[in-house]
Amino acid sequence: MAGTLSAWPQTSKGAKEHPVATLQHLLRARGHAVTVDGDFGPRTDTAVRDFQRAKSLTVDGIVGPQTWRALIIEVRRGSEGDAVRGVQEEFQFRNLSGDPSKGPQVDGIFGPRTEEAVRSFQSAVHADVPSMTVDGIVGPMTWQALVSGMLSF
């Protein structure tokens, strides 16, 4: 039986764990001046509410499925910026070696190392979720698998 993607996480004020830093990178990519510190504090809460208001979403400060879907930005090889940093942050979250030089660096440049990490992740998810395309492009399915914490320990 084929598996399914893990659900989009619900993240809100007070959170200090994954995927807050990724959320902050995505908010920055959408023009919100937040610090990427992994702490869902008052500034992140304000940015989330402003984003929700601008996208005609429920303004509750909770980043759930609708807000995540509106926030994500498709990135691929050649992309640059904060959305790419969000993807790279996800791979550092999964880096259990304790050595930040392993895997893609959080530099905002979607180069060969980031593409290799994305393809490897997609292949691993594809083993359980056959509808996951292994194309090196971080679109809605890959974002959902990343921020939901799939394949992390």
C-alpha cells in the first residue's frame, strides 16, 4: 500500500522548533522583515498575520495548511534567495552528523549540492509515496514533505 505525505505542520507563536526557521526564510522571501532565529516570537507572529491578511486567509497567526500553501515558493537549480535558504535549512535540520559542512550550506544559492540533496530526499520519499516526483524541483509536494519533518530523526 502506498504511503501518504505527512500533514502540513501547525506552527504558531511560542514555537522554537522545526520548522520555524524555514517559516522565517519563507516570510523573508515574501518581503517580511523578520530575523531568522528559529523563535516564533512577536515579530514573526505579526509577519504571519500581515501575510495572512494580504492573502485573504484566516488571520489567526497560526501557520497551518492554507498558510503554508500560500507561503511556499517553487525553487530549482539556479534559484537564489530566502526561499532557497528555507530548503537548505531543512537539510541542515536533517543533518545528524553535527557537522554543518555536510550537505548543502544555507547560502541561498540553489546549486548542484542543493539539487543533489533535493533529488535524494525526493527519491527516499518516493519509495513510500510513489506520487512524489524525483525532479530536483522543490514544489508543493516536496515543500510539504520537508516542513512536515518527513525522513528526519
